[in-house]
Amino acid sequence: MILVFVEHKNCVLNKTSLEAITAAQSIGRDLGLKVTAVIPCDKDCALAQEIAGYDLEKVIIAKNEKLGTYTPDGYADAWEQAIKALNPQYVVMSHTYQVRDFAPKVAARIGREVVGDCIRYTAVGGRLVLTRRIFLGKLDADVTIGGDAPYFVTFQSGAFRGDNAVKGTAAVETMDVNVGEIRMIPEDPFQEAKASVDLTKSEIIVAVGRGIKSQENIALAQQLADVLGADLAASRPICDSDWLPIDRQIGSSGQTVAPKVYIALGISGAIQHIVGMKNAGTIIAVNKDSEAPIFDIADYGIVGDLFEAVPVMVEEIKKAKG
Amino acid sequence: MKQVANKDAVLRIGPDEKWINEADVSQQTNESDGYALEEALRVKEAKGEGEVVVCTLGPQSAKTVIKDALARGADRAIHVVVDNSNKISPYQIAKAIADAIRDENADLVFAGLQSDDASYGQTGVVLAELLGIPHATIVIEVDRSSLGETLRVKRELESGWYQWFTYKLPSLLTIQSGISQIRYASLKGIMAAKKKEIKDVTPSIEAFAGGQTIEKVYMPLKTKQTQMLGNGDAKAGAVELVEKLKTEVRVI
């Protein structure tokens, strides 16, 4: 059996979990294993019926009054018991921030570890070979897991498509789990600053990364954005340095966008950035480093100095527009 | 704190195709580990007392990371000496560190969020479990004024969301890059570091059946056919690109 984790906040689904269901169903077909979804919750989770509309053997609500709000201690206790009771071959999750927080703890507690942030798998002789991106996206690694089941695998956001999850019907069951002492007190989640710019609606985005070198140079990227009618965005280091406000940040900790055109200036293409923009229609990358991972996903690439390329682009676009 | 290949280094795959050829890349302190140290120093300064002990697992070359940390203000260091640290699994790494630091009975353990090489992203969490203390990952702010029997920390969630948690001490925090401005080592700090204690520990790395093994590393398979423009000439590339924007992408 494969257990797949369904993540939610107040019984509202985190849609990345549908990608985990797709992944688990795919592994299930390849290895001849059935898939059961597990939802930790403090009540008869309203989400369970929605998840029961997928092709799963069961949907299990791991229930305890302490599971209303996420805590790593609460979730670790719930998962430990679910795993011991159900004895799965694989535990499949999406590599979300929440999963990064609790999954390694659960695995360690039962003497296992997590093969995390995988981008794909192949089934070889009844076992999985998992591919992870390492060295900030510069290399891929094929990884095997030793020892006995269960094996813990998390997949990167976008590695599978949530809309490919196969529909069906599943029985909903409740499993009462024991949760011990919770050693942390959570407050309510909040959004820092209401995003003044909704980059998810942008047609064209010009994004800058560390290659822009200084705050003053952002004006150059702004010129390019202006002639194209584009919005300006940035990778994390730029927003960490306060060169652009955080609502301009693209990536796992910022916004996820899919514009018609995405122009990446001086962005190397770390995984955390790529997950936020890889679904753009056309990706254009300008970078000094010919081996920058951004070129792996680019439709057009210029290897060279952005300070040479961008002024020429601005002039040529002006000319083209007459 | 971990020593990793420099962010901008050009990587060559090693002869066994299971890791990079480390001999020809420059090394640096893992980015988020640098922020973890900075936060530890700031907590100590806010408290006005205490000690910051740096722990590094890696080969002798990782002494560079330790000396840099001592120069920035850490008080002493424990070096868990493991030559082929890229060959052991995240659980084994966490176990070796746990064994080396358990008797320190630290009030707070700071770790980076993940390493920029293997990116297992679980050393801190597993370490907390092995030490029997609670953890918080992806910490982006520490409310130092709240420090007492408990500590209030802000965790980063996804898509611009955040959440504060209050932790009983002792606990372990994994720190997100960008939490603060990292200080430079002063000349005085560099001089003082020479007198600070570095304790070498040679762990017995126990076999771990459930570990993951890297079977092969390779350049990522390209998912797209990229048209490279300008042939190394950025200006010529820019001209070609605008032509493509006109004729192929059709946005001008």
C-alpha cells in the first residue's frame, strides 16, 4: 500500500496534494500497490468527501482534537501511528514547506529518512529510483533507498500535474490517533503585506536576479519592462536585499506566475525560483554563466553580460515599435 | 555549519559519477548556515550572556568554515571529522552531530534550512528528533525580546504567508537565508579566533539500513530546446532576440 498525505488548512485543500495523489497513483500502477490518502484533522474533515472522489482505496481521517492547527509534534504523532497501523510500502507527499517541517521527523522516528524534493522516478525491479536536483539545480542525482519499507518520498511542486489525478470513489474511514504533548504554540497564519502587485495576471514579466549587482541597476530592467509593457519581478536575493519589495518576488516563497513571456535577467535559476515561473509560455534568459540552470528551461538564451544586452534590447524594441 | 561548493562554481562530475569533483571547486560556508550563525550570535548578544558553539561535520578542509565562524564571534567549535561526508546519508549525518553535541545541553540549536549541495533539507529536523527537542523550520524572524523559558519565532509558509510559534527551550531552529544582515569578521575577531578552541571528534558512523544512496549524478536533462542567440556576443544576441520577439513570440 501507498499512503499519500493530503495537506489542508481548516479543511481547505492545498492543491499541491493533488499532485501527490497523481504521483502516488502512478507509482501504485507501476508497482501494483493500492493508494490510501491520509488527512490529519480534528474533526470529520469536510475535505474527505472531495478526496474520496479520486481513485483511491480509502481516505483515512487521522483524527485528534489537537490536529486542528498544524504543529510538527501533532502531525508527527498522527503519522507515526497511521504508518504503524497501516504498514505502507511507500509514503508519498508533496515537498511543501509543511511537509519539509514534519516528514523528516516522522521518518527518523521509525528509523527511516526522506528522499526529498524529487522531480521524477523510474520503477526498476519493483523498487523506485528517484531523481533529485542537487547543487542548486546544476546537477541531477538518481537515488535509491535501502532497507525495508516504508520508504518516504516527497515530490517537487510541478513534478506531477494535479489535474491528472484519476477520479474514482473511495471509502472514507476515521482513525482515532493519540497525540502527545505539543511543545510549540502556534498563532494564526497571516500575510505580511497585502500584495500590491498581482504578478499572476501579468502578460509579460521582466525579472532580475543577483546578476543585476546593485539597486541602481534595477532602473535598467525597468526600462526594458517599460518598453515591453511588462511588470518587474525578482528572485529572492533581490527582495532579501530590499532592492525590490517582497510582493515582486517569484518562487516558492513568493508568487507563482505563468505569463506569456518571462525574461530572466541575471537569474541563475535555483529550484526555488524555477518552481515559480517554469510554466511561463516563453522563457528568455540572459546570464553570464552558460551553465546556469535557467538555460535548461529557457526557450531563448543569451550567454553574456546583461548590461550589454539590455540597452540594445531596449533600443531595438523602440525601433521595432516605431 | 557545512562547507559546500561555491555558489558560482562550475561543477565537474567526479570519475565515479556519484558526486562532483571537489578538488577543483572553491568552497564556501553554506548560505543558510551563515545566517544561522548570525542569528545565534544576535540571540547571545540580546541575552547578554552565554556561549555560541559552532559544529561542523566534514573533512579537515571544513576548518575554513569553522575558523571563519570563530572570527565572526562564535566562542568555540566542535569539528566532527568525516572525510567522505558526501557518502553518508542525512540520518547518519544528523546522528553523528547529535552524538557530538548532546552533552553540550544547548538551550537553542541553530541550523541552516538546507545545504546548497546535497539539499537533503532534513539534518536539522532529524537532529532535533534525536536530541529529543522540538524544532521549527524555515524561521525568518526570532523575537529576541521574548527569550526566556520560551522563545517566539516567525516561520515562513508558502505564497507570502507567515506564522508565529512559541517554543519551549531547549529547541532547534532551521534558519532561512536573508533573516538578517550577516556581519563581517573584524580584524580583531580574526586575531581572537586563533586562540579559540576547536575540538576534533571522530565519530563512529554506524551503518544505517534505510539510508539513501546517490547512484549517479549527471547534467539535468533538458526539457526544452533552447535557441542560444548571439553566440557569446551579448549585443548581437539582444538584436536577434528582439527579432524573435517580433516574428516568433509576437509580443511586439
